[in-house]
Amino acid sequence: MQALWLENRQIAIHSIPDPQSDQEALIRVRLAGICSTDLELVKGYYPYAGVLGHEFVGEVVQAPDPAWVGARVAGEINVVCGACEPCRNGYPTHCERRTVLGIVNRNGTFAEWTTLPLVNLHRVPASVPDEAAVFTEPLAAALEIREQAPIKPTDRVLLVGAGRLGQLIAQSLAPIGCDLRVLARHPRQKDLLSARRIRLIDETDIRPRGWDVVIEATGSPQGFDVARRAVRPRGVLVMKSTYKGDLTVNFSSIVVDEITIVGSRCGPFGPALRLLESGQVDPTPLIEAVYPLSQGLQAMEHAAQAGVLKVLIRP
């Protein structure tokens, strides 16, 4: 099969053997999305070699349980052992022996085919088109914020960053009724948020130490600095991006202000699919381009441009 392969920080379209597994479902990839993690992997933030990609919607063509054959699915990216201490304690995404689709020791979805265990798969409702279903994984990650840092309607919430993930975070938080403001840089980001009546804020208008919950979704030191200054004493700072390299942080001020820092990544697929099915979240306006797999290099270059939202690959 054809696949977009990463090795030594170089990407290329390679012909590789079709995946084989009697214990997992064989999935034909219908659509896959490029996210910031894929772009950071190319830059070398984590030592990975293999097929990139982990956001996808696909069709099961072979499975240990024939009832799954023909199902349109999205898939959780962490494949876990179920036996190590984190798994036994209910934290399977921190499995000591996990592989991660397109990120850790498991080929991803910028390819014609992929495989995952049946336990990782979620059926996509018939009313949800592929162009929405491909956002299930990042929308689930956005919803994880509400699991880790319960947000009340009375809270003042600042979201720093309105890119691919930030847009989904904003849409998922808006129904709570909290006082949500979003710091966005690019005109396209601002237009999409304004169209959904989600309020924007200029950096100069962010009151220091005035926000109950601050979500950092830029993955940049500058974004972290804005977020840290904004959170109130005993407030919550949610880190929703992966960072390449180290951050310089004044931890004395964090101790003195008694700030709670929450790292956040993967989230619940079931609620994400229900939000897509109900139409409460509509990610399709974020799509800026769809490329065939043969143009995967151009797709990655497009996605890496400043201000670009979602670029998709259709094998």
C-alpha cells in the first residue's frame, strides 16, 4: 500500500506491505486529518519512524468479529495491554506498554489501510459525514478538559489559541454558559468563532490574575506566558498542547498563587460522536483543503503554514 512515511525528520510517499493482523480489525482509511502533533513529529519533538496520522474515519473490511465488517468507524489511538498498573487502576491511556497510532511504535492513518483492536473502535452514526467524523479524535481531546477541570457556568474562562484544536475547544465549552473569551490571532480563526457567537478578546484586554480557568492551546512559550499571567490565584491552568523543547517557568509564583496545572490530551469518543450527531459541534467549516495521499507532502506543507486550520488527506 501507499503511505506517508516519516524517518529521520524526512517524509516521503513510500510503498510498504499491507498491514496484517488476525487479532485486530483491518480498516480502509476514508479520510485522515493533519494535526499539530503530526507537524511536530516531523520537527523531531518525539523520536518516531513510521506512517504518520492518527485522526481518521474508515471502514472495517476484516475483523475478528464479523459483525464489525462494513462498519464506518473512528478509532481511539492508544492501544493498551490492560494488565499493567496504570491499566488496572483505570488510566489506560498511560499504559506502560501502549502503542499509539501514528505516534509511538504503531503505523498511522496517512495510508490506504490501518489496523486497530475492536475495543478501540467506535461506530460513526449514519447522519455524520466523513468530513465531520474525521474530527472525532481531536473533539474527544477537547472534551477531556471538561472531565479533568469541571467548568461551571459562573466561571470566567480564557482560551489562548484558536487553531485546529482551539476551535473545537471553544465549540465544546460554549454550551456550558461560562463567560468564555478566546484569544485568536488570525482573521479566519476570528471569523469562525464570531459566526458561532463565541466572544473574542484582545491580548491587551486580558486582565491579569482574573480568570478562573485558562486553557493554553498554542503550544508556544508566548502562549504559555499569556495564560500564566491571566490565571487567578487558586485558578486552573490547562495545558492542551505538546511542546517541543523546554519551557522556562517561574514555579515559585505558581506555588505562591496555588495554581493547579492540568496536563490534558486524549478524551472520550462516545460524547464526541454524540455532539457531532446532534450538530451541537460542527467542525466542517475548519476544513481548508483535501489532498489525495499521492500529494501528502503538499498537504503537510499546506498544514504547516501559519493560520491554516484543518487539512485532510483522502487515500
